[in-house]
Amino acid sequence: MWSKIISYIPSWSTLFQAGLALVIPLGIYYINTSIYSFVGSKGAKSKHSSDRPLSDEHNEGDADQQHEPSSKITGNYDSDLKSIREAIGENSDVHFREFVVKKYRARSVLVFIEGMQDEKLMSKQVLEVLMYEGQQDPQEQQESISNSFIKENLMPLTQISEVADMEDLQESILLGHTALLIEGMKGALLVGSPNGAIRSVNEPTSEALLRGPRIGFTEVLSENTSMLRRQGLNKSLEMKKFQVGSRIKKDLVVAYIKDIVNPDLLEEVTRRISKIDMDFLAESGYVEQLIEDNYLSPFQQAHNTERPDRVINALLEGRIAILLDGTPFALIVPVTFSMLLQSPEDYYERWIPGTLLRLLRFSGAFIALMGPALYISFISFHPGLIPTKLVISIIETRQGVPFPSVIEVMILEISIEILREAGIRLPKPIGPAMGIVGGLVIGDAAVNAGIVSPFLVIVVAVTAISSFSIPTYSAGITLRLLRFAGMLFAAILGMFGTILFFLLICIHLTKLKSFGVPYVTPFSPMRLSDWKDMYIRAPISMMKKRPLMMKTQQTKRRP
């Protein structure tokens, strides 16, 4: 009897695998919890330390800085010009063009940064007007020079503003504005707008389409906002401007459609942006990382795009766009996982081809994530699940390979990733050729040397090609990263580890949110009405409502 009972007890290897299947998720859970608690405690300490009063010496210094009166532009030409030169400092690219205003016979100066203004416009509309036009009037000469008179009668420019504080004038000049200072005039005028050399509007390189607009954002914020306006007349399209960066300031615009966007979502986005405290934001990726919900997650929680048409379509769904000066990539929030696998071309084609392309992308994403892990599981642990003829063929091709399947896969995958990165960094004429030819040469050489099997080369090639089908580059990087984790799970626990790895990703995605919107909605929580634009792209005539997950003010697309 005891022997029969013992025969039902699993082997030690099975018990060990079952124990690992239990310990690994618990370990990941406790490590994640401890990291969050540690980060939260550090944040609380820093907050308390910042709330505590500083020493008397520091408080006195801050008080002096706060109560120090700001220097005003008085109208004394020599004194004001000296103050401007001292404020600007030793900047060789800042030029001072002194001249005399004919109408008032007053000394004047234009202060500008080389290369950041339209010199022809300044020469024609400012210098030529003030130096050669207008007649001297003795009565007006006796009166003080009026800012309003200069703006309304002598400055044929669309953009002109006044500034009275020396510190504001310094900031404006360093931002690229042209300052006009006239003797006897209290305050200075900022004429024109920064207009340096810019890149021409080209087709987006990161989101190529066969059918659709051939226009992409540039590095100039005003150009990008105008592209959104040129998509069509919309009186409800609003753009709210912020200044970000504590040491080097840049303009940031939050775009939304007023009568569609959820007010709570808009308030949350503006709150997070206003809390950004950083010296310099070089690119929108900085903003993305500073406002995301969970920075420990490998999945992106803001969608970046170069396409104005994609931004407009997102705004019409109730989302919010964030545009930063100096980068052609705009951010769209909130984002869902299915959104990362969708392309604007899905809507430009008829719904049947669009649905096919979308299903191919979802299949490609699954293969890019799970392909190598499934290969390791079947070859090393469960060859009985493979058809007999196929497994015999695979065994024959693996004859003479000195490495186990996991090392074999690692060698090829790392080689492919290095080649892919090298192809991006190399100059354009040789980059694509290096990636394709290098992959073929290395794969053929590895097979001839007996390091890897030919069947594995096919698996890795299909995996790499599948990752290229993902429209969003950042999402492809995430799947490439997680692919290596899935290979380790498969190498330890076989098919159990592969399934466990997939379930852990599903659990994480279910818990993840982007600005309060569940990441895998409308799959979880279930919203069947939103499934019309998930795996299947339904006919446009059937998509009469906006996504319910956005909680928009107007749910119908055609009210």
C-alpha cells in the first residue's frame, strides 16, 4: 500500500519546479513592495526636510533676495545701456546696434542674438523706419517719448511688446527676442519674435506610411502648434503654455479640445507639469519620464509621435497632447496598450485591410515577445509536444551544437540586438546594409561553425522581423527587453515558466494605469463598445461614439 501511495508523489524535480513557480511570483511581489516603500519613505523625508526652516543665515539671505528691488529701465540711455551690458555679460553672440531715431533725435540701440532673428525684417521694419522716416517736431521733442506712440505709429510689426524690468529684458534677449531701447523712453520694446534657422517640414522618419499625410513636426514649437491649427478649423481647440526648466527655460504647450476633454484629466496633466523641477528639459522624453504614473514599469505610459494627424485624432478622442519646444516628438496621454499597436494607416484604408494589418501587428507583438521562450521550452523541456517529424528534423540540425538551447538563443539574440543598434548609429548610407548583411553573414557563419542550429536562425529571424511590425519604436524596445526575461523563465521552468512569465506580464498590465486610465482597457475592465477599435477596426460608420474609458464630455462623435 505504501509503495502505491509513494508512486503518486511527484519526483523531486517536479516539486522543485512547483516550488519555484510559487516562490518567484512572491519574491517579485515583495521586492516590488519594498522598492515602493523605500522610494516613498525617501520622498517623505525629502519633503519634511524641505518644509523645515533653514538656518538664520540662509533665511536672511533668502529674505534679502526676495526683498531686493528689481532694477527698472529708467529712460537714462547711458545708465540703462550699461546695466544691459552688465546683465548680458561676456556673450560674444549678443550684438548692440546703436543708432539715432530721426523723429526724436534720440540715441537708441537694438540688442539681439546673432542668428536668432530675421535680420532683413529688423533692417527694413525697425532701422529703416526709425533712422530715415519721420520729421522732427519741436513740440514732440520736448515731450517724453511715449511707448504707445512708438508702437502705434512707428513700428509696422505684428509682434511687439513692452518690458520695464531689467531682469525680464535680459531673459527675453537670451531667449532670442530683439530689444529696442530709446533714450528718454521708460521701458524697452521687444520687436518681432525669435526666428533662427529651422529645419524644413519633412515626412516623419519614425512613423512611415504608404497612405496618409507626408508632414511631420519640427523642432520649433510655434510651427508645431500651427500644424495642428492647419488640420482644420476647430474653435474648441485650446493650447495652454507653460515654462519648464529651472535653469534653462523652454516653452511647453498642452493642447486639448475644450468641450471634449475630461476636466479631471486636464487638471491632473497640468498639475504634474507644473510640478516639474529640473534644470533643463532637452527632449519630450524628459517630460514623459517625469509625469508618468509608474516609473518602475517597462511599458511606456505616454505615446510619442511626430504626426500632426495622429495628435488631432487623439484630441478628438478626449486625449491631451504635450508639445515641447526643441523636439519634433509630441506626447499623447493617456495611452493604452492597444493604442501602441495601432497605426494611422488603419483608418485611411478600408476596414477589412485595416483589420488584417492590425491583427498581423498583434500577432507580431506576441511572437516578438514569446518566440524564443517558446523555442527553449519545447526543445529543452517538452519535445513531446512537437510533431514527430518536426522534432526529428530539429534534432538532426542540432547535432554537433555544443551549447544548450538557452545559451544558443542568447548568442543569436544578443548578436541581432547589437547589429540593430549598430545599424541605427552608423551613417545612413551604410547603416541599413550593415544590419541586413551583417545578420545574414553572422547567421550563416554561426550555422557553418556548428555554434547554433539552422532552425534557431529561422526562429530568431522571424522574431526580429515581427518586432519591426510594431508601429511605435518605444513599444518595440519594451518587448525586446522583456523577451530576454521570458527566455530566462523558460530556461528554468520550461513551459511552466513561459506561462508564468506571460501571466506576470498580464497581471502587471492589468494593474498599470496611465493618468487614471487602465492600461489594457477595453479588455480589462471590459467595455465591449470600445472593442470596435481594438483588435478589429470596425467600419467608420459604426464608430459613432468616443472611447468610454476617456469619460469625455461629449460621448458621440457626430452629435
